[in-house]
Amino acid sequence: MAVIERTFSVEAPQERAFAFLADHANDAQWLPGLADPRNFIGAGTDYRWEVTYKMAGMSFNVAGQVVEHTPPSRHVVETRSGMVSTWDWTLEPEGNGTRITLRMEYTIPVVAVGKIAEKILLKQNEKAADEGVANLQRILG
């Protein structure tokens, strides 16, 4: 499994930053490659949705589910269809803003993309993570 970790700060208070991240209708606003969020149901750890993730010219339909929801400090999501991943968000107050840590573990579907493309995609995903952080800092101040 590949791992991406990022820690960054935003000006938004912890509660506002958490609310934005925990509402997965917002994901396509900040995460490159995500499109068409849909079929939102439930709340808290019953919250589920679907999204299309585009990578290397291919589209993957992904179903997400919240597995831990502790406002305003921790939010963990797993995807198990299309792509397998765990997104573990930790938020802490920092002055008037928030310090956010994301640890994402994921598996690239090698059968779909091939072993050589896997190495390229790992680097592309690192770049997408940096772009996502920059987008969140723009949106959340």
C-alpha cells in the first residue's frame, strides 16, 4: 500500500475546517481528479457516497464511507470499490486557525494500469496531494 502524508495549516477555525472536510460533496472542489460526487446518504459513521476518480486517462467509480467521525478533531474515510484507500484526517486548533494532518493509504489497481504505470501514478498522486493541500489552503484561508 502506498502512503501519502501531509500536515498543513489553514486560517479557518477547527469547527469550520472540519465541517468542510467532513462534507464529501465538497471533495471535487479541492481534490484533483475527482468528479461527479453523488448518492449521499446517512450521517456520521453512516455517511456514504459515490464519486468518480480520474487517473491516467481512466475513470474509477469509487464508493466512500465514513468509519470514524469525531467532530471537530478526527474524520476517517475508507473506499472499497474502484480503489481501496483510507483517508485519516486529524485537526487541531492552532492559534486562530487549524493544523490539519492527512494520512492516506491506498492501493493503485495494478491490474487496470500495469506495473510500469503504477510508478508514474505514485508520483502523480503525490503531486495531486500537494495541489489538494494548496486548494484547501485557498478555500479555508
